[in-house]
Amino acid sequence: MSTPKDARNAPWPKYEVSWICWETSSTFWCPLVDTVWSWRFLEDFEKVEDYLSRVQPILEDKIYKIRVNFILGQLAQENGEFRDAFFYYDNALKGNPPYEILFHAKLNKLAVSGLANPNNVNTTYEVFEKMLKDGKNLEYQDIIYYTVGILEQNRNELQAAIDNYKKATQVEQPNTRQQGLAFLRLGEIYYEDLENFNLASAYYDSAVNKLPQDLENYEAIEKRQVVLKDFVTQLNIIDEKDSLLALTELSEVQLEAF
């Protein structure tokens, strides 16, 4: 199992394990949760998942159970275990969860259902459209577009992914952090997939400007931004020199036409 690659679906901080339960008479799973919290800080997500999987079946408090299922869903989703993620998100939706958890669990469940079963993709998009039109989700529109972008990117539909990531940065009520994550995704696509380094550099600039500095991997993101900026500067210098060299090789007639 791999460690989550970036913060786009990280199970922290909104539903941190620290929220699960500290006030209980249980002598079995409460120390277990304590251990989970320590592994979270060590970024040993394999152990986090193992311990939470042991906690999950014996939880009785519905709120704690909802949170644990949500975290397990995110861990499974990040590791490409989409059927398991679907199961955990489905469990998180049971028991009348708070709206914020309800929204994110429903959204992520839709995303993994489209990835686990390609036959569900059209239905998934229809539900996404309904969520975008729902007034209660106005402040979450950027997250919806971002999630659709991830779905499209994982299906290797890069242009559709780009379109949705751009929409995530242009909503009426943008969240700065979410904007930064969308810019980062755009930068990654143009850098790693399309090798358009000028656009990649521009999007990395925007990402670094929007993302909080305490974000996981922020230093690595900032380092790539600096390297890209220098690289693009050198490319532009080379292009300019090549253009000047090409001009010196033109005849007088060609120069006049130019």
C-alpha cells in the first residue's frame, strides 16, 4: 500500500482521527485510537488503515462510526481500492451524518463508483449536475468540479479534467485552498502529461500563491515551481536566440516580407 501522494484527497484535517472518541469506558479500542493518532503523525497510513479497520466493526456511537468510515473511505480511495472506498463511504452516509460529512461522503462515493464500474459514469455525471444546481452546495461547487476533474483525469480524459479544474478555480464563492489544489492539478497535467512547460509554470505559480504553506508536500511543490520558472526562462532565451539566428539566415527579399 502506498502513502497518499498529495493532499487532494488526504483524510486530514477535516475528519481527523482525534475527533473519533476520547471519552469512553472501553478498554479495548480507545487506546487503539490513541495509537492511530500517533501513526497519523508519523504518516504511516498503512498502520492507520489497519488500526481503523479494527476499530470500525466495534464502534457503537454512530457519529464516531461515521467519521471512521469516512476516513477509511478516503484511505481506500487514495490507494485505488475503489470498491472498498465505495463500501466505507456508503456506511458513512448511514445514520444521518452532519451535512458536511454527508456532502463529502456522497461526492466521493460518486467518484469511486465511476472508477470502480465504468458503466456508472453517465449516472455519476447526472448526479454531479444535480449537486451543482442544488443551492445548498453553492459554497461547495469548487469541490464538485475538482472531484469531477479527478474522475476524468483517472479515466485519462485530460481535456475534460482540465476543463473541470479550470471551473473549480472560477466559481462564485471560491475557497483559496481548493483553488490552489485545482491549479496544482493543472500544473501537474501540463508538466507531466502534456509537457507544456510554459503553462505548467504559470499554474504552479498560481498554486503556490493560493496553497497554505502548512500543506503536505508544500515544499516539494514550491521547489518544482522554482525549477520550472528557471527552466522556462532558459527555454525562452533559447527560443529567442533561435529566432534571431533564423533571421540572420534569411535573404533580403525574405527579410522584407518578414
